[in-house]
Amino acid sequence: MAIKLTLGNAKGGVGKTIISNLLAFGLAEKGYKVLLVDIDPQGNTSMISNLKFKLSEQQPYLIDGLFSKNLGPCVQQLKENLFLIAGDERTVELDKLLPAKNKVMYLRKYIEEIEDDFDFIFFDVPPTAYSVFLNNALGASDCFIVLTEAAKQSFDGISKLYNAAVAVQEKFNPSLDFLGVVINRREKDVANFGILEEMFQVSTDDMFFKTMIPSRTRIGKYSEHGVYNFPKSVNSIKGYDKWDVEVKDCINELITELLERIGVEKLETVKSKIQV
């Protein structure tokens, strides 16, 4: 049984796709078997994966698997321990498949058929609260995280995503847990962050992850080049330059905190399957 997570925000452009990919990549390097499910009709996770790993042209996509009622053939391996169910613009057709009585739990039953092959499953969703894509991801998830930029307008999207998740939890998926808020693109502007600190008590409220992701040009470039997909000198360690290493160190800190927040009970099954 996998631990299934949705990471999102009702506001676009906060970096949820890249951070989801970096977390999945980092967990895979630690020995966990991780599946990325691209349920965003923009297919950004699939495009980023293709930049680094070159996706198979023969592999069916998410919508193909849902129409055929079998996601197994859609799973393609990107690297050791890292897998993907790709998505594209045809994902908008999901709405055609949803039964009128319950439009939230459709994806879950097909994820449950394959989840035992993985330790973690990440859903990449579009930045729209209450959409069928977000709702189905939340319906299939055990946990959700809100990702936000260190800016007030992005913080305003926290409650929208949270409320959408609570609506799914109350009506359809009572086991859905809120893990917290991750702050991305933490600026060095002390005055600007001080405003957020005063308004939201970021440093003292347990709702916020203590690990914050700094604003770095390299992280932004992963969308154009693929995760860690940059030419390296022959002297670089394991194929990572100093900018990649800085990102990896931060992501590893975030993963440590993520595992702590998930808790021993949920990790017990996962840990019994692998050597960490």
C-alpha cells in the first residue's frame, strides 16, 4: 500500500509541479519506489520528465488507462525507483467518465489496483480549487500539502485549496490528512517576509513546514531543461554541480520533515518493503 499525496495551491505559478518532481526524485534516490501521476491537462510533469528521460511513444497515457479501466499499462519507468503515468491535454476528457452520483472517487479505485507496487504516489494537479482533477486526486490521496510562494497573494490561495480538500474529506475521503504548508521561493527580502511573519506567524505555527525552499534560478530552469538535467564537469560529484547540490540538500531536508509529518504508523508498511 502506497502513501498517496497531492501537493497544490488554488493559485498558479507557485512551483507545485517542480517541487512534486523534486520530492519524487529525492525519495526515489533514497530507495523508495515512487509514482508520479500527471492529472493536469497541461501535462507539465510529463513534459519535464520527457526533457530528462525521453518518454515512450508507445506507452498509453492516463486518460487511455481510465477509458480502458486499467492504469497498469500506463506506468513507465523513468529511472531506478521512479515511475510516471503521463498526462496530456486529453485529460480534460476525465469529466466524461465520472458518474453523476460521485465525481470525486473515480480515480481512487484504479489507483488502488496498482498502488501496492509503490511506496509513494504523487498527483500533479492544475491550480484550480474544486475542479474534477483536484477533487479526484484528493479523493485518491492519503495526505495533502499546500505549496505557496512567500507572497501575500499566494498565501491567500492556502485557504482555497485547504477548504476544497476539507470538502472532499468530509463528504468522500475521511482519512485524508493535512500535512501542512510548504513555502517555496523564500526571498532574502527580510522586510517582505517580516510582513508575512507578522500576519501568519510562519515561524511558530506548526501548520508551516520549517524547511523553506529558497528562490533559486536553477529550480526555475528545471522546467525548461528537466530536473537536474544540466551539463556537468568531469569533476562534479555524481553528476551534480554546486547549484544542483544546493537544491538537493534543501529537498532532502524537506523530505526528512515530510516523513516525520506522515508519521510512523503510515510509514510502517513502506519501511517493511525497503531498506532505508
